[in-house]
Amino acid sequence: MKKKILQLLAGCGLLAVAGCVSQDNQEVKRTTSLRPNILLIVADDVNYDSPGFAGGVAPDVTPNLDRLAQEGLSFKRGFTPVSVCQPARQSMLTGVYPQNYGSGGFYPIAEGVPTLTAALAENGYLTANIHKVHHMQPMESFGWTYTNEELGLTDPDGVVGRDPAAFAKGLRRLIEEADRQNKSFLMVANSADTHRPFHGDAIPWAGHIWGGIPVDIPEPSRIYAPEEVIVPSALPDLPGIREDLAKYASSLRRLDDTVGACLNVLKETGLERSTLVIFVSDNGMPLPYAKFDCFLGSNRIPFLMRWPEVICPGIDAEHMVSLIDLTPTILELAGLPSFPKTDGYSLVQLMNGETPDEWRQGIVSLRNEDINYGGYVKRMLREQPDFLEYLDQAGFVQRPDHEVPGTYTRSKQTRSYFDGRFGYIYNGWYDPDGLKKSRYGAGVPGGDPSMLVMQAAAETNTAVKARYESFLIRSLEEFYDWERDPGAHHNLIDHPEVQKQVMAARKGLLEWMTESGDSLLPDYLERLGEDGVRLENEAMDVKSK
């Protein structure tokens, strides 16, 4: 293992630099130990192309992330395994898809499933988490040395997650402990930006997040106006959507303020060169055709890595990488063995600018269920006395086995397979009469502001009406040329000229389902009918050979 990391250092011609700096320099002690400090910043709900380095939802929206991208390695094909928070984060820290950590949706990992953070803690690292610790369950399986309270962060969790100064304070506290104990550290810093509510939103439901406590959340360093934003290609350019995106952009700027605050702490403490900084998001933005789904805007995320004098800066536009790759990568860098079961790939060779002998040719993202937490249900019942009726019509059922009483969930079995150009989506929940049964159809958990804007505009605008209804109703299978149509406007599933590509995508998804033990496999083959029989027979022929 030590040889591999020495090779990683040498790959950029920097081995001498890392090993020959004055020994009284604090950062050298950690660099030469070959066990990096790790700062993993995980954003809530950020599309790949929202930050400035990837296009930007607004001008100069992420100056600190742009600098991080320039100084580090940026993956243009970074993906989340699941397009919603808890399962995405649990997959990230176990290195496996949800079916392989023992649950789907918003439920804990199974007993005995190893986690990255626990493995590091057991082998000499200090591990810390800021915000969202409740989305990595059960807490004891993740082996945190410190969480908010131990780091001196006493404000409500939803406030801490939106306060750049809180992240700086927590990181500084962890560094002090690491210095005192002469240990390396892993900090998982989970920003609540850009999760709803956005900056500038009226927050009638703040009591659900912050326990009814009056809060004072810092302003972003820049606040955006509707005319400044760039509307994603998936959405119609409507005034209400621009207003929503302006609030999103302002929240994104505060997230960038948090990134800058953390980077400043590393610089001030002399740990900039000995710390691997990783920036990712858990899923796409919380607007239609993004979060809670399996479109390109749902699953493609920013994915940055910076380790000065070790990782060669640049852009990797070829390899498809996933959050599940972080666990095997960090284990290797820490000199620890990989877990017995992993769905991810180590990124160490890519960090070194090398081309791995084997790499995934397609990538799968999924959704398992939608959720309405008990606190949210209580609030909605005060505003809409018929809310339980809506939940019943929409297919939600109460889950007494969930840790939050009064929680409702519904199945939303969705799978996507992306080969680098074409995106294939299988909607296992598809019901042609779904819109008749629920005000929002079966496709989405509820009406976010932008979707409600589309709903209102659909009454007088035929183009918006078609777009709005296609999002809600959908079809059993969808197939898009995401290279030319990233906004998913043209479903090509029945187009004769791409049937070869459709079958290749179905085959890729079938192989993944088989290898990963996906319980949706029998349903998938049955609902595809003759095409499912053909796929199964081809797979059996390959296996027999």
C-alpha cells in the first residue's frame, strides 16, 4: 500500500517535494506519514452544472469552488448512486448500492455492514461529522468521534448546516484535537445549502427543521436576482421559475462561502498541502427533472478532488465515477484493506493520471421510495385537512417501523443506465392512470414551487402543459440522447433508429441488476414482455458459454 501512495506522489513528480521539506513544518509530519487528512464536503442538492466551473446557474456564483476545481482534479462524469439524501450518503460511506447495505430509501444500513468512517476510526483516524448525521443511520455504525455537539456547534442542525462560520469553527476544533493526539482526521462537512428552504424563502415550516426556535442564518456573500440566472434546459423559462432559481443561486453562493471558510482554515493551520479535499453533492437540484428522479439532472453531480503536490490538476472527461467510489479510494489512501463487498472502484489511478485496465462502461443510478416525515405530515394536516387523503391516493402508506413516528412512504422503483451518451430510465412505478389518482401523479413526492409555477402556467400555455404533464405521467421506459438533449425533451424509446442502443442499455441494466442482486429484476423482465424474455435468454446464453 505504501508503495502505491509513493507512486501516486511520484506520478506528479512530487515525491521529493513531499519528503524533503523542513522537518519542523507541521504539515510535513502528516504528508510523509502517507495518511492524508481528508475534508469531504458534501453539498445538498447541487446539479453538476450549477457551479461556475461547470457553466454556472448565475454569474460568479461559486468563486471558491471554481478555484478548487482549477487547483484539483475535476470529473465531468460524476454521479450519485441514488438521487436523494440518506441513501446516497449511506452508499457513499459503505461503497455499495442500497440493496447491498441492507435497506432502501430512508432506512438504516443493516447490522454488520462496514463503513468507511468506522474503519478509519478503528485505525487511528479522528472522524467528525457536521450536519445531517441523522441521514447516516444507525449512528453507531458510522463510528463518529465527533458530531455537532462535541465540536461546539450548539445551534439547531438546520442552522449549523447553513452557517459558514460554524463549519470553520468545527473544522478548527477537529484540527486542534488531531494535533493534540497526533492523528490524521476525516471531516465530513454536510452543507444544508442548497436544500429547500432556499435563502429568501418564506419558511412557514421552519419549526419542522429547527424545532420552532427563532433562527438567525447568515446572509450569502451575494444575493441573485431572477434576471441573472440561467434556466436549465429541462425547465420552461417562466418568471416564477426564475424567482425560485435566484433563491437557489443565492443559497449556492452561501454554500460556496462555506467551502471558502473551510479552505481558509486549512491554509491558516498549515494543513493545506497535507489534506485531501473532496467536494461532491448528494444529488441534483430540488426542482423538476432533477432530485427524486433518474434524469441526467437528477444523478450527475460535481465531483472535485484536491491534494496539493500529490494529485495532478486537470479535468477527467472520460471516466464515469460515483459516490460509491469514495470508500474504496479513501481506504486505499489510508493503507487499509478494501471491504469484502464493494460496488465502487478506487480512484487512486485516476488521481495519478493513469488509465485503469478496467473501468465501468455504464453507470447506474436509482430511486427506491418517496417519503413524508411525520413532522411534515403534521404541519400539512394543519394547512390541508385532507392531506391524509392525498397521501392515500398517491400511494403513500404509514410506516410504523420508521424512527420518526407518523412517517409515510411510497415505493418509487426507478433505475437509470447511462453509457456516456444515451440515458435509459425504467420506471417500475409507472401507472398510465397515475395522474387520475393523485394531484401530482406517481412521479414526484409533492409540489415544489417551480412545479406549481408550471402547473399554473399549464392552464394557458399549451407547451408548458405538455411539459408539465409529461413529467407527471411519464412512461414505463424512457430513452434520451443526453449528449444532445440533456433536458430530456425527446423520449426516443420507440424510435427505430436507436433500437440497437436501447437494447444495449437494457442489457447493461440487466447485467447490473443481476450482479448487484437487485430485487426489482423479476419485475423488470416481466414488464418488458417479449423484450424481457429476449434479454433473459441472451444472458443465459452468455453465462452458459
